[in-house]
Amino acid sequence: MKQPKAAGAGGQHHGGRIAYAVIVLVAVVSVFPLVWTAIAASRDNTRLAESPPPFWFGANLPKNLEIAWTDANLGLALFNTVLVAGSIALGTVLFGTIAGFAFAKLQFRFRNLLLMLTIGTMMVPPQLSVVPLFMAIAELEWTNQLQAVILPTLVSAFGVFFMRQYLVQALPTELVEAARVDGAHSLRIIWHVVFPVARPAMAVLGMLTFVMAWNDFFWPIIALTQENPTVQVALTSLGRGYIPDQSVIMAGALLGTLPLLLILALFGKQIVGGIMQGAVKG
């Protein structure tokens, strides 16, 4: 039996047939839900109710997409979701990096206690904060406004912890001390030292946060209405009626997913490259 050749220094490693089979299987399983959504969106409700269900595309995709776009007001919903998810991702990355740097490299009183309290907030179920949070936004007259969704999640404990763990290893303490010896103040150190070093982790955190904010449903459905919705809130209007039209619902879900796929196609290579760069530097 022929054995795979070992790669030398700087060479490429070649996987065997089992490795390729596993990769193909994982790819098929991962892509199947998206393909099935597109197939269902191209059919009509009657055909989807038949057994066995269809496993190839039909001719109703343009019609169903148009109905979903109009009925769910997806134009406004997509604009709102881009604004909300982008603001949350930017705030989480910015504040998480600054706070993570403080916890990782600065010395101040009660640092460990504050870090444990920050991590402890991750253990609290978000459902417990719904009632007081809604009372607060009602008092501020923010109901059905986007700031009611953006501000409560502008900083996350996970983002602070994630950046802190990265900067502990990736940012040498000597580099910070050298910048202080040269007369740099904290803001200049953050801008010229911390941000360049933390760029790979910031890219990963930004992408994860953006996807989570895009897919968030629980709090937006409470704070917003169909008059000013995000994508997930808008899609709920497609399921109403005595007999919901599953093909239109799938068409709306497809429209709500396409922007994420576009972002991944445009920036996925840079993000993966950032991860690898951070791994090599770490």
C-alpha cells in the first residue's frame, strides 16, 4: 500500500481519501439547509405539502422573492439590520479592545474583581433583563426605535474577555512600557500599539458579533414593530394567516441570508488571513 509522502520544511501536506471524504461530507451537510431553502422558495405551497417533497428547483423563485420583499418590507428591514448589526459590531470591537487591553496590561485596584464580575454577567440569562430593560426604553421613549436595540448590546462581556485573552499573549508588556518611556499617553498607545497588534482578533470578533446581531430575534421582536423592523422581525409577518405560505417564508429567509453570504465572500479571506497572522505572531 502506497503511503502518503511526508511534507518537508515549507512543503504542503496532502490528506488521504478519508480526509477528503470527511471534508466533502461536512460541506454537503453544511450547504444543504441553504440549498433546501432556495429549492423551497422556488416552489409553491401546494408542492411543498406533497410527499416526497421536491428536491430540485422550480419556476416560482422570482415571484416568491417579490412577494416576500413587498409583504415583509424587507428593503427597510435590511437597511435597519445593516445599521444595527454594524453599530453593535463596531462598538463591541472598539470597547472590547480598549477594556481588554486595560484588563490585560494595566495595573489598577480591583482589576481581578472587576474582570470576574464582567465574566459573571455572561452567566446571567438574557431573559432576566427583559422586563427592566423594556421599562427603561419605555421611560426614554425609545420603543420601536433602533437605539433601543443597539445601545443595550453595544458592549459585551464576551468581547472584553475575548480581547483580554488575546492581548495577554499577543501584546508584549515591554512594547507598552517602551511606548510610555517615549512619552506616549494611553490613547496614543491604544491607537498606535494596541490596535495594530489586536487587528486579527478584532476582525474575528467583529464578524462573530455582526452575525449574532444580524440573527438576533429575541430582543428586537420585543423592542421593535413591523413599522420599523429588522430582518428577523420583518420575517415574522410572512408566517401569518390561516395557512402560511411556506414558499414565501423560505423566499424571505433566503433574502435575509444573502447579505451575510455576500459579506463572507468579500471579507472571508481577509478574516482567515488575520486569524493565521495572529496564530503565527502568538
